[in-house]
Amino acid sequence: MIAQKCFDFLVIGGGSGGLASARAAAALGAKVGLVERGRLGGTCVNVGCVPKKIMFNTALHAEMIHDHKDYGFDVDAKKFSWPVIKQRRDAYVKRLNGIYADNLEKSHVEHIDGNATFTNDRCVTVAGKTLSAKHILIATGGYPVVPNIPGAEHGITSDGFFELDDIPTKSVVVGAGYIAVELAGILQSLGSDVSLVIRFDKVLRKFDSLISTSVTNELEKIGVKICRQTQVISVANQADGRLTLDTTKSMLKDINSIIWAVGRLPLSQIGLEKVNVETDSKGHIKVDEYQNTSAENIYALGDVCGKALLTPVAIAAGRKLALRVFGNEADAKMDYNLIPTVIFSHPPVGTIGLSEEEALKHYGKESVKVFSSTFVPLYHAVTERKVKTSMKLVCAGSQEKVVGLHMLGQGCDEILQGFAVAIKMGATKKDFDDTVAIHPTSSELRRILMTLLPFTLYQARSWSRSVNESLKILVISWD
């Protein structure tokens, strides 16, 4: 097949990773084409991080309204208008789509609209046109899973959440991962009656036990009804248009919206077998540490690979790939160790590195020290509503190198970034101790705890409990 257009670098997928790699390659002098069938920006910009954070911020306003009277303001929440924030949110996303398009043009990257499919002779067809390139990047992302059960089509996924025209009166979220937790928290805080269906006893079971236990408790505290050890059997329409969810435990009736948050799968159905690109049993593209696939000069990164499904990871991997292929940096590659991540639960979570359980397994009981505390932050010192902050530092070895940090509470999403830099650089407990604290902040308690607790894992935990009340007072009043 004769190609109608040839590139140095052809990127399939206009999400965060693909866009970053395409522009970086173009800046290094490559002739670049980018294929995208939908809106530029991918999942993150259109139906993920960006609109989700806007809805999280909206929910924060709803929560803080309850605190206004305690700070002296005579303010009542008379009405919340979902359509107002939806219109503003969607307008912002549309503006971002335009900015991405403008950036591609400014970077001299050719944007090709349509679905990409590989041919047997290593070309790519898009909307009837045949394209070729010496180097091809697959950054097609993923999509939310809908379970294979009767009536599943009556529910929506996280994508559909952003299409809702108004807040559902009664919602059911199915799933225990971060997407389920975030959507359940947003909906409940904004006034929906939310049930969360999970297969086990806690949410976020892959995270540190502090996070898993605390987030589960906080969800129930704000009113989310958690249906534990429960699986969905079927969904049926009621005569009035609402839904009934049949589960292994009970029937949930009169539901306005069911949201499936049970995982994601890769968008890899683009003829990979024609170019001998190998995938795993779920369709994720197999890559090595340099993002190389099993086919020469064909690369993959981001959600389609199934590893560290985070926007900043895809962006970093895309730029590193461009540097290696077009920038003469042969060793450039993404470092997948110690990646910080945030969950926009209520309150938010920040986490990096090994959980306590992982550290014990990796280093052994005698080599691990854990420093933790739960306290009421200064913001809630004067409020009737109390939302606690919990923090845990995991250290290992004779130097007490920090191998994990896990936080839940107001501001923890912002606090984590600075700590992540230090931990990535190999910081020890002593490095943290030697840094002057910022007062009064929640982050300073970590330094106080680390200075006061020179104990082993189990001593530290019991001692932390015994001084926890005094530390609460210390954080609020110390000067």
C-alpha cells in the first residue's frame, strides 16, 4: 500500500501522553502527525481529572457552607444548581480543547481527525487516507468497563457522569476504587442520596490500610450508605422510569442513576496483530522500560499499557520518549518508582511510595518504622463539623529512609507535592526533622511526630495513640 503522507513520528491518540510526545518531538525537529478521533485532551481533560476536580471543588463549597456559621457568617444554602456548574465546567473544557488544537498548530504538528487502524505493511489508515512513519506511538488510552450483567445498559459510567443534566435524587455507585470513591463523595456532598456497592469491607483496598480504613469511615460519616460484600446481579427499569438494582444482599429501589466504576480497559483494538504488537490478556500493550513494544520503532504509553494510569505519568513518558528517539538521549526513560498520586475523596488523599504492608513484606518487620497520627486540623478547631486529618510516614533501614507517605485530610492533595520531591531524592527521617516547620499547618505535625518518635513500628504506633490528644492541642495552640 502506498502511503499518501509520510511522517517522522506518527502519534495515535490525542490525550495527555500523545500530545506531550508529539509536541516534544516537533520541537526537536521531527515531522509529526497526530491522529485523534474525538476531542483533544483525552480522558483527563474531557471526562476525567479536569472536570472531576471542578466537581470536587463544587462539593467542597457545599461542605464549607455548613461551617460558615461557626466563623460568624449568617449564610444559608438556599439552592444548588447543577446546570450552572455543568455549563461553566463544560465551557472550560471546550476552551481547553481549543487551546490544545492551537498548541498543535503552533508546534507544527498536523492534526488528523479520525480512527486509526494498522495495515499489514505497517501503515496506518485514517478516514480513507494511508499514513506512514518511521516511528509510531500508540497512546490511545482506555475506556470504562460496563459489567456483563442483565440490564447493565441502564447504568452509566464515569463518562456518563459528566453528561448528567441534573443531580440524581438517588444514586448508586458500584465499585471501590478511586473513581467510585470520588464520584460517591461528590454526589453525596451535593445532595444526592448515595449508596456505594463494594465487594469487600473497605474501599481503596490496594492503598495503605490507613487510607483504606479512613476513607471508608469518612464516606459513611458524610452519609454514603456502603453495601459491603455485595455484588450486583441485575438492573431493571421500574414503571416510573427509575431503576431497581438486584444484589446478592438486597434490592435497591427507586434509583435515578447507577454509575459503574468497576475498572477500565485499554483502547487497543486498532489492528495491532497486523504489525505484531503484543498485548496481555486484557488487551494492554506490552512495553519495556523505554516504552518499546514488540514491534521495532512502534511505542506505547499511558493507559493503553495498563501501568500507573495517571496523566502526569503519560506526559512524562511521552516527553522522555521524544528525547530518546529524536533528541539523542539514548537513556531517556520514565522512572515509574515513587509516583505521587492524589484521590479527590472527601477529605482528599495524598500518597506516595510503599504502604506499611508492602514495606513490611519488602524490608522485614525489624527494619521498618512507622510514624502516624490522627488529629483535628486548625480549620476545624472552631467548627461543629469535625473532619480529622490522618498521616503516616513509613521508613526503612538503619538510615530511616522514607519509603512511603500516606495522608488524608484538608489540603493533603496540595501538601504531597513538596514531600514527593524530597522522597524522590532519597530523604531520610532526619532530613525531615532538620527542616523547619511552617506554622500553623497540618504538614508541620509530620515533623513534630518524627522528632518525637524514635521507635520501632509497633512502639511507634502505640506511643502515637498515647500522645495523640496532646498533639492535637499542640498543633492548634503551639507558638
